[in-house]
Amino acid sequence: MINAIVLINVVRGRVPQVAQTLADMPEVSEVFSVTGDYDLVAVVRVKEYEQMAEVVPARIDRVDGIEQTTTLMAFKVYSRHDLEHIFSLGAEDEMQYRRSRQGQ
């Protein structure tokens, strides 16, 4: 999975509309309204690197109300959610096995 963080400046008063338009894109997993130098942060996830070129400059940059974007390509993702998923794999099977053994 290829991940990117897109920092976005939006025309004044258009943040909610732009955020919803971005959130409706299948490649955009989250959109955050933030403080600081940017108005929105979008997390983009695609399967292949070439898809990022289609999503960011061809679709995100063309959303009405977006003034400027800065894209940060991720080298590696560190996430508690991903680790929890990995460690929970097989946990249900193990629980079912234990329950079936207790019934014997």
C-alpha cells in the first residue's frame, strides 16, 4: 500500500465542502480539519505508486476551492491499529478452539 499525506490550503469559507468532497474519494481514507499553515490534511492510500499521480494532481488538486497542496509520500507506516490487527490474527480461531476443548 502506498500512503501519502496531502497538506491543503482552501479558499476561505470552503473548508467543509472541500473536506466532504475529498472524503468521498475512495482513495482518501481520512480528512482532518487542522490549525496552522494548512486548512486540511488528507491521507491518501493507493495500491500502486502510479495511482498517486492520478489521485493527487489529477483529482485532488482540481477540487473546486483548493488553492494549493503539498504532498508528503510516506516511506513506512507505523500504526497502532495495524499492529493490533496483526497481533489479533487467529485470535478468534484460538478462542473457538479453546471453547470446543472445554466442552469435551
